[in-house]
Amino acid sequence: MTANVMVVVERQFDHPRQEVFQAWTDPAQLKRWRGSPGWHVEEETLAGDLVLGGRHTHVKIRDNDPSTRVVTDGVYTEYFEPDVFVSRERITGDPGIDPNIPLELRVEFTKYGRGGQGTLVRIIQGPYDPDVAGWHGEGWEKELTRLQNFLAGTGEYAQGGRA
């Protein structure tokens, strides 16, 4: 099967763009919400050079099986704070992703609402094989719910953590 499907997920946040952008790029914040429920980001693996051409990495670990690790290594091919970043990534440890075929992750942060106080986040990632694209889209939806909870300071959003 050929990887030829892009996943697109959008979510509105009642928080300013700069705040939402920093939640994605500041390691201290990123570690608190990234990963679907049942997963967390290993703090020691978070690294990033937040510039065009900068490298970044993180490792997600399954909470109930720490031997299950998904590693993301990327390079920013676009980086315009607080508007957008694009990363060319190699992901290893995820059985639905071929680690030899790089994925592209594009995350856009657009002002919305009265006075532009809110932020529309649009994630575009792929290519995926058609049979796993839906599962990865659902994963992004769950992570965005964790991001919303983190930004609002409510609910569960990290490994064993609560707001």
C-alpha cells in the first residue's frame, strides 16, 4: 500500500496565538500535554532549536508499558512564530508509520473571533497509509483535547497529572 493520505485536524482555542504557539514549542509546556491519553512525553528527550533548519526531538512513552516508545526526530522547514511551523519528521516505534519515509507536520495558528483573541489550530500531517490515517487523526483529536485542558488549567492532561 502507498502512503498517500494527509490527515487534517482543526480546533479552536479561546487563547491568544502566542500562548498556544508556546504550548507547542516550549519544552516545559509541551511535556505536560503531548501524547494521547495513556501516553506521556519523556522529559529528558525533549530538545529543539526553534529556528528555520533547527532540529527537534521527543519520545512518547506508553504509561502502562514504558518499553513502548515512539521517537520523533524532525527539522523545521518553516518556522514563523506565532503563525506556523512545518517539520520534516522521521518517526520510529509506531507500527503504522514507516520510519524510512519522512512525514511532514504543518501546524498553523490563525487568529479568530472578535478582536482576534482566539486561535484556530490546523494540523496537516502525512503522508499516511490509508488504513492507519484515521487512527492518527483520532490521536491528534485526543492530543488537542489535552492541549485545551492544559491551556484552560482544567482536567487531566498529562501522565498522572491534573490541572
